[in-house]
Amino acid sequence: IYTGEDTLSLHDALPILIQYFHEEKVKNTLKKYLVGVSNFWQDAVIFWQIDRDFKVRSGKVMQYDLITGKRDKTKHFWIKKEDSNKEMRQVFFGLHLLELFKYHKIGIVESEKTALMCDLFFDEKIIWLASGGLMGINERKLDDLSDREIILFPDLSAKSSKINAFEEWKSKAELISENLKMDIKINNFLEFFSSDYDRENQADLADFILKNLRKNNI
């Protein structure tokens, strides 16, 4: 788990963060989310999934392009217990923060990198969690958040996509809200303020954050 000694490696692995945010702020966010580094690939990043009891459930190892900041989809590896034949029990990335910020709302995005960028960019009292992908929203994982107000921020979907992310998460939010008696909302900012180009490239909240920062030369 990240302890602060590998800051340079993390900056090399996630250069998109240090380009747009103050170095100390980036360092604090990486510490907050306990982001790790791995030598599985050069400058690879480990996103630990840690539950509310601070137990490590799994680790997601990924590598990012040093120029674009986009992840390399060919390099993806899970760290889990080798002595278990059972299915790995995943939790939301950032779930351990619930016990540290007990009165914050919960914002859920798909990508771990997007959760980090939202934490750096927004000032609102929101804990940003990542589902790890479009299908990472389910009743079992959301049950861990039963005492919180939740807002979902799905990625955009291309017209050719078999599944529309907004409709998929909206449907799940309605069903799970009813089953678990939870307050789950879905944010439609991306649906209203996106171009055809954004949709075809399946942009997410991080892409809109970067667009805002570039536009304002920050």
C-alpha cells in the first residue's frame, strides 16, 4: 500500500494529475486513496480495493500512457489471494473513506483515475468512489453505502454501444433504491452537455474536468 516513499514513481505513472494540479495536492489525494505502485510493469499503478473495515479485498494493477494519460487496455492485472478458489469479493475503490468522512455524500464514477481527478477538482463535500467499470454497480456493493446519499456519474456511451451507460445505471439505481430503501440519484450533466465527439469517444467526468482546466489555462 502507498506509504509516501514512492511519490516520484506515482508521478511518472499518473502524469496527467501532476500536469494540472499542485504537486502537494496530488500527493495528498494519492495518500488518501492509498494508491500504490507496482513493478509488474514499469510505473504501473495499483488501485487497492479496501472495505469499510480497512481490509484489503483486491488490487487492480494498471498502466497509463505517459503522454495522453489514457490507460493501456492491454495491461490489466488483479492482485488477490492465491490460496482461494472462491470468486474475488470486490468493493468500490475508495470505500475505506466512508469511515473517515461520515457526513459526506457519495459520488460514484466508473474509473479509478476519474475518482482521483474528481477529488482533486471539486470542493463539494463528496467522497468519490469508482465502480471499476460499467458493470461494477450491483446491489451487494451498494449495500455497503446504505446509510449515505449517493449520486451516480456514468460515462457517456457511443451510439453504437450495445449498452447505454446512463440508462443501465439509471435502471439499476431505481431498482436498488427500491429494494434497499436507499437514496440513489443519477447525474445527467454529461448527457446534457456533451457533443457527438464526446459520445463517440465515451468521455467521462475526467475528460470534462481536463477540458475545463485547459480552457482556463490552469
